[in-house]
Amino acid sequence: MFFILQNMVDIDLLSFGNALKYKKIAGNSHLWDPIRKRFVLNAPEELVRQLMIRYLIDALHYPQKLIQVEKQLVINDLIRRFDILVYDRNMQPFLLVECKAPKIEIGQAAFDQIARYNIGLKVPYMLVTNGRIHYCCSINHEDKSYAFLEEIPNSEVVG
């Protein structure tokens, strides 16, 4: 599916930076991941992932128990990992999030990647972010169409 990017979502993810917990381990900065319940190495993409998790929990009020982080899925016999997957209250995949490092531009390649992940998951919403720029779209799997949104659906939409 070819995506024509439009309607960026306006979020200041850095404003959620105060909610992050840092720790030095073996001389390296680590971030507390509230979903995986452990400290993870503070790399650029990981920082974006943790800021997005804080946004989903603190601003959109998604329950932590409905969020998975960096889980494996198999696509065409290849093992891949999604960044964030949010489930609805019926435990159906609802929102798939692909996080990129801030220096990575958001374009067709990022949407190709998340669309491949979504083949088996069939989530109704996909979000791609590099921490600065965010695109969210709704997906209609029946007619193979999409629509870009100006906001990320909040937890009240999950059913």
C-alpha cells in the first residue's frame, strides 16, 4: 500500500521527559520501561519509544496492561519485532506504533515496515513517530484503504 503522508499529529513528546526514570548501569544511561518492568539501554529510538509509552499512558490514559513492547512476530518465516502494540479492552490488537530515532525521516519506508507488521495483526490504527514528527492513520482492511488522523485515538475508543 502506498501512503501519501498528510495530517501530522501535533504532540510534544519531550514534555513527557520528566516522567522518565534514568539509571547508570556499567557507565551507560538506561531508561526504566514500565511495560517490560526493567531498565533498558538509552538509545535514540528507545528514548522515542519510552516517551511514546508515557504519552499513551499519561495523556491518552491507556492502561499499562493493554500495552506490549518489542514483542516478536513472524512475517513470511522471518522474525520481526514491533515497537509498541496497544490492545483494546477485548484484547484485540488496536494500535500499532513504529518508533524511529529522531534523525530518521518518516516516509514510505517506515510505513512499508509497519504495514508489513500489520498484515497478520490487522490493527485498525497505525502510528509512526521519530519523536518529532508523528503520523497516525486508520486502516480499513476490507477495502484496503487508509485515512490519516489529526489525533491518536484515546483509551475511550478502545471499547
